[in-house]
Amino acid sequence: MADNSFPIVPLSIPDTAQHLRLVSTSLNNTINGKLNSTGEITLTNSSTTTTLSDARIGGNSVILLMPTTSNAANAHVHFTNIGDGSATLNHGSGSSTRTFKYVIIG
């Protein structure tokens, strides 16, 4: 899961003005791309599958990958079994580190 954490707005608080400030800050963060939907994963070496466990994954999720190592840039990855907090990444077996940052939408 992401190691960044932008504030979560409670559904209600007694101070309406403070609540509006929190909602505005959260909305502005979202507009500026500051989302709590990112993370990092390294493909399992000497295996053809890696499980991504993240509570934010559901059946309608789209997971986007960005390679952060040169070996990851050449990896061919596709997803199966997406839902209920995890997804399976299918990839070629390798012995080098292949790390990606990811974002989950939906």
C-alpha cells in the first residue's frame, strides 16, 4: 500500500467551518493528483506470478503500472483474479529486480 497518506475527511464534525476546510483541502488535493491510491510492487523472482495485496482492489478496479527499474521496463505483465483486495500479476520468470509503482482506480 502507499506510504503517502493524504488526509481523509470525516463524514461530519460539529464545526461546520472546519469540515468545509477539510473537504476543500481534500478536493483540491484530488484535483492536483494527490490520491491515496498508489503503491509499489516488486515482481517475484524465479516465478511467473506475483500477488498484489491491497485492500483498495475490487472487482471493477483498474491497476496501472509504472516501471521504476530498467529491468521492469522490459517486463510484460497482465493481470488476472482482480478483486477482494488482491490481483495476480502474470509475467515472465526472471532473476533481476523488477519494481513498479502502481495506481488503483475504481
